[in-house]
Amino acid sequence: MAKSKLMPPEEALARILEGAVPLGVEQVPVADTYGRVLAEDLAARRTQPPAAMSAMDGYAVRAADIATVPVKLKIAGEAAAGRVFPRPLAAGEAVRIFTGGVVPPGSDTISIQENTRRDGDVVEVLQSEKPGRHIRKQGLDFSEGDVRLKSGQIIGARHLALAAAMNYAAVPVVRRPCVAMFSTGDELVMPGSETGPGQIILSNGFAIAAIARREGALALDLGIVPDAVEATIAAIRRARAWGADVLVTTGGASVGDYDLVQKALSAEGMELAFWKIAVRPGKPLMSGKIAGMRVIGLPGNPVSAVVCSELFLVPLLRALGGFPNVHPTLVSAVAGRNIAANDERQDYMRARMTIDGDGRRVVVPVETQDSSMMSALAMSECLLVRAPHAPPLEAGAACEILLLE
């Protein structure tokens, strides 16, 4: 019997992303918006600065009064930040002013204190200044109604500060995707357990939850599910009751890859999009939908689960979270040793990376590429991407890599 053709990874990702648009809008306290995606344009709710303000410590004066120096002026009072001088400045007067103080009406320049000498209620100005010197004009930063943050902006510390300055206590952001996950297998036990014959420690769920949280999602790990259809259905229902936007499963039943998982998902109404793709590691990848919940079935091998999470789960979470660039970004590098020709599957080889004297990324695949070896993945800084049927790659030749976190 001829082998069925495996789906190319590009087509698999396109199917996973089909219809994936940013989730709804939620109002979040401005202090909690770091790393979130702005869902609406933000127009300033105030003017900054709200009035002309001094940029320096010194004296507010009339430029005409200090055109010829030295000149002595009467100190009529002071204007500190938050304390306004109560009247217009008269000719021959000065007001002691501090950085952030409102410039009194009638004054049009600031004589900085280094250029003055004070004697009681009199200040001697030693240097002339042009009108407007050391004054921040009203609205210099922004005026009420100015749009200074655009929808789709990923909010960093500086954007957060601007939103707060524009008088937003809460900010409209794209809702975080909710990701539920469980791992199937009677052989699995939790870390810290005493293992019996044939048992292995669960690791997939921890990595997947960490990747989801790194991408800004909320993650619910439903733990280990026994190899039974009823138990798997119960876990799926818990994910739906929680409101999961994405359900991630890892592994299948001992009788065959995803046999019981697919039965349980089908019993809950899943529409299967595809199963098995032309990727190494990660051939047995599954995707589908149950009503509004997207499903990604990852392989049970831990390296395959992590690599496929980076390749397929991360773009989906970014699309749902409103991020502008969802596809994995490949960067250029050079091979650090000879690499054999590739077969029909796209290969993501775990590799070490160094920077040479010319600033180039030099990558060397780890010796053993077995998809069960977490230690090889943990010591790798990148994945070396080899296209299907790629010819041998000589040391020093150009290649492409996907950087790991």
C-alpha cells in the first residue's frame, strides 16, 4: 500500500491559523498592561503640560527686563511644582520658580539660578535670555484629544507610562487566550514520584504551560489523564467549562497514536482539520475544533511536544492575542560542521550556537537528535531548519535557524 502524503508544515500552520483573530477587548488597570496588546487607539484625556512650565530652577522674569545686565529685580514670590503664583508678573519683578512650576502670566523667560545672585528680596540677573528660554510650552508633549498610542501596540514600560500620563487608569487591551492542557498516558507520573517499571516522569505539561504564559496566555494544566475514553472526555469537558480558547493534548493511548484521544474528541464534536505532518520532530500532530475551542494534539515525545509548541501553538496564541507578527522568525547563520542531506520531512535540528569573530551565528547540531532527549533540547540555543530533500550542507555554508528563548 502506498504511503499517504504528509501535510507540509506551512499548510498545517495555515489551517491552524485559519479564522484566528484577536479575542475580545477587556479593560485592564494600566499597571497590569505590560506586554499586552492595545485594542483601541488612545487619545489623551488631558494636555501635558497643562500650562507653560519651567524646565529649570531659577527665576521667572520678563525678557525685556533683563535685556541689559546686570540688573536687579524685586522677588515678588515663588512658584513651586503644584503651587501657582497668584497674579500676573509686573515690570521689574521676578518670581522664584522651580522645575515644574507654572510660569506666571506676564513672564516669558526663565533666568536659571546659576546666572543670578540673590540678596534678600532682590535678585541680580547676570545674563540676558531670549523669550521662551527654559520654558516648556503648554501642550508640548500632547494636547487633549491627541492620539499618541495606536491600536495593535505591544505595551512596553514607556507606553504604559504614556497611557498613565494621558490619564488612563484602565486601558483597553486584547483579551488573553485561555489555554488548557492535559497529558495522556498510564505510564506517566508527576515529578517527585517513585517510578515503577515502565513509568516515566511527566515533563510536557510544564514546558507547554510555560510557553503559553511566555506568550501572554492564561494556562490551566489539567495534569495526567489515564488511557481511557471516559477520562479523556471528562478532561475535555473541564477545559470547556473553564472557557478554554485552546486545548492542547500531548500523547495518545498505548494502542496507537491519538486513538483514544481522537475518539474522545470526536465524541465531543471535534471537527478534525488534519493529523500527521511532514515535520521532524513532530510527525503525529493533530488539529481541530470543538465549537469555539481550538484543539492542538501534540506528540507525546517531549522534544516533539516542545518544538511543535514553538512552531504551531505559539503562532496561534499570538494571533488570538492580537500580536502583529505571528509566524516564527528565521534568522541567518552558518553551519559549524558538515551536515548530511535531508529526507522528505522538514527537519528542526537541535543545535548549539556561538558567535564568531565576524559576528556570524555559527551552529552545530547536537550529536543525537532523538525526539525523547530533553537534555539535548535544553543545551540547544536554536533549531537548525532543513527543508525537505535539502542537499548536504558544508561547514561554513549559509543556513537558517529558529532561535529558542
